[in-house]
Amino acid sequence: MKSDIEIAREVTLRPITEIAAKLGLTEDEIELYGKYKAKIARKAGGKQGKLILVTAINPTPLGEGKTTVSIGLADAFTLLGKKCCLALREPSLGPVFGIKGGATGGGYSQVLPMEDINLHFTGDLHAITAANNLLAALIDNHIKFGNELGIKTISFRRAMDMNERSLRKIVLCAKGGADGEPHEGGFDITAASEVMTTLCLSENVINLKKRLAKIIVGYTESGKAVTAGDLGAEEAMTILLKDAIKPNLVQTIGGTPAFIHGGPFANIAHGCNSVIATKTALSLSDITVTEAGFGADLGAEKFLDIKCRVAGLKPSAVVLVATVRALKYNGGVDKSELTHEDLAALEKGIVNLGAHIDNLTGVFNVPLVVSINKFGTDTDAEIAFVQKYCSEKGVKAVVNECFARGGEGAIALAGEVLTAAEREYTLRYAYELTDPLKVKIEKVAKRVYGAAEVTFSEVAAAKLALAEEQGFGSFPVCIAKTQYSLSPDQKALGRPTGFTFPVTDVTVRGGAGFVVVECGSVMLMPGLPKVPNAYKMTINEDGVIDGLS
């Protein structure tokens, strides 16, 4: 079977000016980055097309092809004669060279040029890294020269776009003296930086500047928050981000325009592409396909409760991606046995799909279609079982084969989505913004995850009380937990019930405008595996890359 990069290399790319013209963009409204990439220099506005959100059940560690389905679905709409656009996140170099690989889809449903998108792209993540580290430098410099703001504890960390576990915790100014007082610090991967999240939730450059000024960098002895605005850092940070805030335009294998812009983590942040890219796509097309990170309990909840509220968005329909192998995995099947037919395990694990259906239709009230992302090892009996289960829950389940067949393999799915998107409905949320922070957390944990009880550590309770006192009580909550289970325990598969949800820590992200709620420790700087993907890649004298996936 051909690798993703081999398939991508066979495609004759269209000039990006031709792709831009499909959206009605002129050459004056794009900034070229070579022949096949461009940034959009036009402000979003005007008409708004239909927004289709793609999410998923709790995945196996291998992932279930949510991005692949998003791309295949968009190409299917294009084949049906619809004016369609994609809006997806940018890949991070850390996973590309680590264990997960790239994030440009797979098989015959990819965004191109996949090598460029996965490797540096237009430099957005580097600009975000630079703005982040400029702020970090300004904090230490301020303290070095008198600390007029009285910063006692620094909460802001440095960033780099690579998996580097040795930098999670470090000592800065280790020699002291002229370097400054020694203190602890560390690095997060750029995708986990608040600067990344802030950019992705900003509407324009002025809004970005205002948000950057609200990033909390530390606290005084009395517990008062000190911000980037107090340091006067927002102007210089915005200057570094003046190009990064513009959406990037590329294309799919099927020639569908694709905005690839922003890439925040889906646990410590909201896991969605930028508001600017989504709104620009909506204003230029009849249908925009986007996705949210991880399973629906994390990604879709945050898309609906955070991004939709912030940006005034409402999806016309939601696609819930499921795979037979993930459902069997949720039924307790070992990874090595997932390719064998096992209806008993499927019956046991399908309750995970049921939980996500119930959340999306019952809690949020969205029109829903289930997409069965078909693998070659799936049997007819297994597919039929999943479809019957969904039918009994009042939801249509459609097989799609976009990995193997591109847009053609998602035509049936596209048809059902178009039907679902015609339904008028009222979007509901898991909580109200007027609820106290504790109540918001309890509502998500109980209504979406299925928890019986929520507990708060002394540290978390104190921070929540302080956040309310300092005026952050109206913020939405962004809950960080494992993506592999509805519960806090990644080994609790299927649809666990009766569990306790422990809140261990809380962080106010002033620039992003939400409160991060941690359940256990949160990994903000991944490490490399024993044999990283970096060792599998090669490049020849002509610059041709192999091993990238």
C-alpha cells in the first residue's frame, strides 16, 4: 500500500491563485508563499455559509481518522457541486518528529503540499513561539531591573515547537549575580502556549492586542494578577504576530480550498483552528467543514461551549466519527486483536458511541450524523451492527471510505449531512456563563462525562474562589483530562458511570478568556518515544523527503 507522502507526490497541484479564485479571491487579496501556499489578506465578512463540525468518539491511541474524514467530506461536497472550504488546525513539529506524525489527513483525503504544511509551513508557529518567549524575557528583565510591579510568582512559561521533556522544569539564572535571581521555570510545547490560544480566539489584530494584554504572567505577594499589559508587552508581541494572524490557504487532493490556521492543544486549550480562518471560510463558501480536537467529550464540548460563544458561531450539523476498531477497543479488545471480527466486544464497547450521541443530541441539541470510517478489516456484520444501534437511537450512520477513495468515498455521508443541515434548531450549552465556576465544572463533568460527583483539591478550590473574586467568574471553563475515556481514568473504557471527577488545579488564561480546569497532571511538553519518527525520515540531494506521514 502506498504511503501518504507517496500518494501526495502523485497529485498535480493547482497554482494557489487558481484555488483562491474558487473562493472569489483576487490576487490582491492573497499573499503568496511560493506557488502552492498563500495567506489571506482580506477581512472576513458578508454572507455566512453553513458550518459543519466533525468530531469523534473516544479514540484508540492510533486515532480514528477525524481529519481524514473532514477532508474527504469537503471533497465530497466539491464533487456534488457545492462551493466548499475546509478550516483545520496547523500541525506541530513535535508530533511530526515524535510518535503521532503529521496532521494533514491520510490516503486519498489529504491537504497539500503535505510536506510544507507539516514542516514549518508559513512560519506561524515560529512567530507564536517568538512572541511567547519575548514576553517571558520581558518578565525576567522587569524583575531584574527593580520589579516595580511587585511580581512574587511567575506563572508564564517559555515555549518551543518540539517534544523536549528535559525542558519541562528548569532553573533560570542558575549562576545568579548579574543574570538575576535563580528561579524555577520551564518550557511548554508551542501548541500549549496561551499565545497560541489567544491568537486563535482573536477576531482581528486590534482584538489580538487587547487579548494579549490580558495574559496573566504572575502574581504579587497579595495574590493580585499581573498581566502582559501591565508590562507593556502587547504592542511588540502583536508586531511579531502581524502575519501569523492571517489565515493560510492551501488545497486538498480534490482541489477544495483549505484554510489551515492555528493549532492549540485540545486539553489545556480549546483545540480548534482560528476564529479568523473559520469566519473567513464561512464568508467565502456555501459550506465550511471544520473539526474539533480529540473526542466529542473534549473537542466538541469546547467547540460549542467556548468557540461558538466567543465567535457567535452555530454549526448547521455535526458529524461524529466512529470506527469499528475503536468501539471494540472500548469493549476491551487488545490492540493486537482489533482486526478480527468480534461482535461481543463491539456490543460491549458501542456504549461509548451511545454516550457521545446522547451528549450531542441531548445536551447540545445539534443535528447529528454518524460517520463510520471504514477499515479494510471491518466485516459487513460489524458495520450492520453499528448502523442498527445508531438507527435505534434515532441517528443515521453512514459508511465512508474517503481514506481509500477520497471524496468519492464520502458522497453518501455528504448527502446525509446536507439533509441534517436543513434542520432548524436551537443550540444549547452544557452550562450558562452566569453559573459560578464550580457549577460550570460540575455540569460538564456530570452532564457530558457522566460523573457522579466532583471533588476539588484545596489548591483548586482556593484558586476558583480567587478567580471569582478577581472578576473571572463569567469565563467559560476548559477542562483538561484524558482523551481516551469519558472519565478521568484512561483505562476506564466504554461508558463509565458512578465515578468521581477530581479537580486538582485551576489556571486562569486571561488572554484566551477561559479558566483551565485540570484533572490530574496535564502534559504540556511531550517527550519523544524511544524510536521517534525523526529516525524514519530521509531527504535526497533533490530535496525529496520520504518517511513523513
